[in-house]
Amino acid sequence: MSKASNAELPRSVDPYRLAEQNSVLEGEIPLAGLSRFGEAIKGFDEGAVCRVRLSFSMDSQRRRIVSGKLQAPVDLECQRCMNAMRQTLDSEFTLGLVTSDEQAQQLPKELEPFLTDDFSADLWSMCEDELLLVLPPFPLHDRNDCPAREDLEAYEPDGEPAGPEKSSGENPFSVLADLKTKKH
């Protein structure tokens, strides 16, 4: 098994040759080089990188596989207070290398397809896609760490979410029943 370790992960490789050689690539991708990802987050430290480990192999059906682990420290926007919150995004994935949609449809369910050219794959784009997939839909500070905690407690003094006031048993839809019985 060959193993390559670079300070910066190469942008483009021949994934099929790497899979045939059971290669492992380790390196870093500067977050500033991932424009789509940069637009989806609040920010990151200057010089921040995504740490990447990719293992290329072939399965028993001779399908080319890439398994990876990513880790990137980023700032997300807390949806409670709208301030930045530091979070490390982690991703583990296994992809089947394919060159056509027909090949992608033949992959087993446990493999997501990664569409490549015959001799070239953009590793940075693949890693950027995986980072986008692990972004939390509603990032929130821990309730006790959130700067908006005091405001939340003002609306929810007992620590329970504020719910609708209980009425005196009156059906809120009774007005609709009255409309239904009246003729216009």
C-alpha cells in the first residue's frame, strides 16, 4: 500500500490508478480555496484548513472506492442569537467512483456516487461537497452559552418553552361552526 502525505492535498488526481494501488492521501485544503463552502458559513480563521485523509481501494466487485475523513474548524451563525459560533465539522464518507450516470445507478445503496473523468478527479470539489453535506441545518449555541440566553429566559421564565395560553375550554373553531350554519 502506498501512502502520500502532503502539506496541501493535490487538487486533481487519477483516482482509478490510486484505487488500483490501494493509495492513501493525507493533506490539507485551504478553506479560502473552497468558495461555495465559504459562502455557506459565517467565516473561518485566516489560514484555516480542512484536514483530509482519503483511502482509495477496490472492492470484491472491482469497483473503485474512495473512503475519506474530513475535519474543518469554522464559524457558523447561531440561529438563536445570530452571532458566530465556533464548530469543528467532521465528515466520514465512502464513495464509488463512476464515469457515467449508468454506472452510478449500478452502485449498491451504501455507496454514494462520485462522478469523475476517465483519468481525473477534482479532490477539492469532492471534499467541498462533503463539507456542505455535514453543515447543520440550524446551528445553535448550547442554551447556557448563547448570548441570547437572557432574552430567552425573559420569554420563558420557568425554562420551559412558552406555549399557547390555556383558554376556559372554549373551542377556537366554534366561530367556523357558526359560519357554516348561517346562510348568506
